[in-house]
Amino acid sequence: MSELKSSELVLAPSGSLYHINMTGDNLADDIFLVGDPGRVNMFKDLFDSVEFESLNRELHALTGVYKGHRFTALSTGMGCDNIDIVLTELDAAANIDLQTRTVRNTHRTLNMIRIGTSGSLHSEIPVGSLVASEYAVGLDGLLNYYVHDDSQFEEEMTQAFLHHMRFPDRLARPYCVKCGASLLERVASGMTHGITATAPGFYAPQGRNIRIAPVVSDLNEKLANFSWDGLKITNLEMETSAIYGLARLMGHNALTVCLIIANRADGTFLNEYHDRMRNTIVTVMDSMI
């Protein structure tokens, strides 16, 4: 590839990636993605040492050492639009020479684990549970903007999902992607395994009816009744499908682990989950060492 133009690969005056404010030297191979910038401070409290930290808008980056292992924690903010920025720039930090603006000859593979919160679609998955996403179903449409072959994703699953949901034509075409199998094996022991549906918003895209009625009035019921490979759609959130899809296309490994803080089936909500989230972070980091 020829040199990338400055309007396409946007850098800060320091020479780091414009949004995440990082270079490849600042980046560990094992990366934790969280939505809330404040949640990165949990990692800061747990790390034995910190070598790099930056804060730009909602993107809080931290690289340090925990029990002898180097990790990066990075907040993404909410939604697949932010994931598009974060994953593209993480890949650029790893695989583009930022000084020459050219792709490196050797590919660097990243392990990216989202540790987030989510809502369960089934009463038997109560608040406080941990769900590991074996598959993601993208309702967001982001990957439709990137050139790819349907065979790169789980197209048979996508076709079954389309047949089951019978969405109106006006909605984006869904896509299905499997997680990084090696990360699932390392991290997800003892957790509920399932399919995570990723929505492009919090209210109508997740079946909520506040003042404007959703186009699909029974969205959550339909999602809850879909199954594939012996797994149900267990939960609904706003980032995983974009992480899995972009990671697959860029040659990285990805997994999402969500703490369930809402149960849409029985209407319960976990207001205080700070300690549970901290314990989740420790559990996942320990499993990666």
C-alpha cells in the first residue's frame, strides 16, 4: 500500500493516533475495552505499575503491568460508531508505521476483551451473572460499510436469524460473527455462554417504548426465541458485534464478557455493581496470565 494521506490516517501533533492518543509502543498485545472512562481507574488501582496514560474525550488509555503481565485498558464510550474509531486506530497503532504512514510487513495480532455491562433477555440469567459472548449478532449495520465476503462471517447463522426475525426492509442487514475461540477457552470458564445481540441504540433499538414506538414491537421476545449452535441470544448491548466483526477482518482476537445489570424478562436492575465489576476485571486478568 502507498503512503496513507494525512486526511485518512489522522494523527495528533505528537504523532500518535488522533482519537486514542497512542502509538504502537504504548500498546500491549492484550487489551481490555470498557465503555466508561471512569472504569479504567479500576485497572489503575489493580496494576502494579503504570507506564502510559492518556485521556482524550471519552477515550481513557492506560498501559501497565499486573502480576508481571503487560496490559492495556482503554475506554471506548458507548456504541458501534465509537468502536469503529477505537478498533481502527488500535489496529493502526499495531500494524502501521505512523512515521512513514505505510502498513508494516509483519502483522501484529492483538487480543481484545470487552468487559462491559448488559441486559439479560431471560429470567434464568439474573442480574449479577457473567455472560461470555460466543457469537455476536449485529443489528447496527457497521460492517456493511466495509468490503468483505459473507463467508468471512457466520453467513448460515445470519440467514437463519433473518428468517427468524423477518425485519422490515428499512432496517440495516444484520450480521453474525463468532468470538476468538482461544480467548473464550482461556477466559470464560464458569460463565454463562451465549449469543449477544448488539443494537445501534439504547431505547427503540433495544425494544424500549418511551414516547416514540419502536418499529419492531416484539423485538426482545423474537431475539430471546432465537437459538444457534445450542445457544440462545442471552443479552443485548451496544458494542460487541462491531468489535468481533472488525477484529475478524483485521486479523485480531476478540471476546466480550458482560456483567448482567438489567433483566429485561423480569424487569430487575442492579443499581450498585462497582464491587462486582472490579471482581470481574480481576477474574479476567488472572485468566489471561
